[in-house]
Amino acid sequence: MTSLAIESHGKPEIINSDQGSQYTCQTWEKACEGIRMSMDGRRRCLDNVWIERFWRTIKREYVYINPTDNVKELREGIKNYIEYYNTERPHQGIEHQIPMTKYAKIAA
């Protein structure tokens, strides 16, 4: 999904993540070459509250209410949810605006 996001929107200046194994493996590091990484300290969820909040939201609003044993189905569902999260879902932290709408205003 990171590769797809980079292809669609270009490389960001920074990526926020926790220290989960998926963010410390060589495949991830290669995919993120040239991008500054912001990673929280071990067992320090307050170091990177934005990514922790994102994962809480995706779990509550999608994963827990759409249980499946099918990995392909889960990946596709999460991909669709992230698209919704960025292009349709209002966010309290940005005055109930949609992230892509807010980004477009800033970028203009």
C-alpha cells in the first residue's frame, strides 16, 4: 500500500510509524528510501500519537466490525477504508474537514 500511495501522490517528506516489525524490516526500509522516518520509542505511544490514533480508528471503525479469516479480503478492506479515511471521512482534528480537501486547499 505504501508503494501505491507513493506512486499516486509522490514521496512525502516524512512518514510516522511505530516500532512494529512491519516498519523495521528491510522491505519497508527499501520502500521508504529517501523519506525521513519518525518512529516512536519502545512502549511510548505518546511519542507518535498521530499514528497510534490512526490505528485505533482503523481498528474501531473497520477491523473489529468486519471480522474475517481471509487475509486478501482483510487487505482489500483496509485499503478501501484508508481511501475512505483520506477522501471522505471528516476529521475532528482539522475542523471536521476531509483530509484531501484540506490538503488541496493548502497545496493551492
